Amino acid sequence: MVDLDALEAAGIANARQRAALIEYLDSLGFTAEDMVEAERRGRLFGLAGDALQWPGLPIHSLRTAAEALGTSVEELSDAWAALGLPITDPDAVALSQNDVDGMRVWAEMKPMVGETAALGFLRVLGNTMARLAEAGSTMVRMARPDIQITYTNDELATARAFRAVSEHTERLSVLIDSVWRHHLISARTHFEHVITDNSAQVTCGIGFVDMTGFTALVQRLTPGELFDLLSDIGGLVADLVHTDGGRVVKFIGDEVMWVTSTPELLLQVAIDLIEHPRVTEEGLRVRAGLGYGPVLALAGDYFGTPVNLAARLVAAAAPGQVLACSDLRDLVPDRPAVALPPLTLKGFDEPVAAYDLHPTAAG
């Protein structure tokens, strides 16, 4: 039997009026201490779901975790901050045993790959997980608005809904692990085709496409309709790139960057994106800029002159055009091409000889 008076005395406001919520939490096995702590955070209604998402009870500070890992507090603090999870007080109990076990992987990785590379990997991991968490939160929020107390104005209803959703999302780690392993294989295969030496330099194709017409869509579609369309278009682009043998590097607003192992695949991706009927049906028009050559592959991104050139060429392209420099044109001699007047591009001292490799649709 829950002692509501004791809970109210311990800090849970209006415990009797919230008896149904408290009894629900009690039925799930939460203690009075759990409830009081959740109330202190202002999330008594969220306790049932929050508990499934936590990485474990906090039992370590940065200081005790550093001792367990055999590293300095400063190094561990920098590493945890690189994940996007800074802790300002090194003596505050904030880390679980799972957190420490996870950071042990980082500590053991450093001697193998070097401190700089290991820290860079943590930044990519943190950024990726943050984006994944936001994507998942948006997806759930739109599908299950009843997980928001501001929507239901009913703590018990929100608690039940949030618990149901969290029982599913906590199992996402199984999916994430499986997908991670498949992408490890995919990345290894990609780099086996583009590496030139034992450095971070690779030789590959770099492509950018830009979709014009989004401003008009934003003005005429509701937020829900725009969300659905952007999800569809983003999925379509990614599917096409992967089907044609490419790898999506990143989405930058309405622009997409991808890489391929050969110039032929690079061009095929661009043409398939431009000509896909789903894109034109929505009133979007695609333009592309391509580059090929040695680039630096670092932290999941690519850097170098071919990247800069492709980015400048897409900005100079008209809708329907696929612009490339003469070096890439020479690598696909059998494809139709129209020479353009030399282009003055930002960051390049001399005008660049450019070709349109999709001349049939350019206007």
C-alpha cells in the first residue's frame, strides 16, 4: 500500500490528487525514493519511460571513472565532452558502470590508433547518436503525441504512453548494433576499392546534388506534409545512391554529398537523381557537380580539391545539368558532353574548364 502522506511529506506535490499515477508507478516496481527523485526533476509522469532509457544508475564521477580506466580526469573529461555530453564537476556522480565500460573501449583504442584519431571518432559517434536520437524523437512525437504532457494534460495517460514507446525504443540498440556491423563491412569494401597507400588519402568520385524548389514547397505545404515529403525525398536519394554503388556522406539542407569508387558510378548517380520521376513530380529540379581524384577521408567526411571543385560546380550548374571538370570528362569519354565557357569559381585562381555531362536535359 502506497503511503501518499509520506510521499507528499518527502516532496511529491499533491500526492493524493495524483494517486492513480503513483499507484501505476508502484505497480511497476518503482520505490518511493525513485518517485521523489523523479519529482525533483519535474518528471514524475516520465519515470516509467525514463527508467528504460537510462544507461544505468550513476555510481561514478569523472574522477573515479578515470581511476578505473587508468587515465587522467582531463583526458576522460575531454573524451566525454567529444561525445557531446560534457560534465562540469569532476566529482559529481554522473556516470553508470555501463558508461565506464563503454569508455574502456576508447581507452583501449588510443594506443592502437592514436589519441587524436580516437577522440575524432568519439566526436563522430556523438554527432551521429545525437542526430539519431533527434530523428527518433521526432518520429515518435509525431506518431504518438500522447507521450507529451502538454498534449494530454493527463499524467497517467502520458506515463502509460511513454512507457509503451520506451519499451520499443530501448530495443533499438539491437538494430543499431546489427546495422553498425553491416556498415563496417560496407565501409571496408568501399575503402578496399579506393585506397592508394596506408594514409587517409583515397582516390574516388565526389558528387553534390542540389534540389531547387524547396522554398516554394515550404510555403504551400503544412508542416506534416512537408515532413512526409522530405522524408520520402531523403529516402529516395539515399536509396538511389546506394543502389548505384555510392555512399551518402551527408545531407546539407537540400544538398546531398556522396562518393563512389569509379567515375562511371559517380555520373550514373547524378543522372538517376536528375531524371527520377518522383523528384520532378514534386516540382523539384536537380543539378549536380562532380569531382574525381585524391582526397582525404577523415571522420566520415572527405576533403581536398576534388571536393571543393564539385561543391563549386553544383552551385554554378543550372537545373538539369551535371557539371564536371576536364579531368573527369576524360575518364568517361563515351558519355555525351558539352563544353562550357571556362567558369570562374570561388577558391580557384584560374577559370575552370567545365563540361555538362547531361546535355539532353539542360536548358
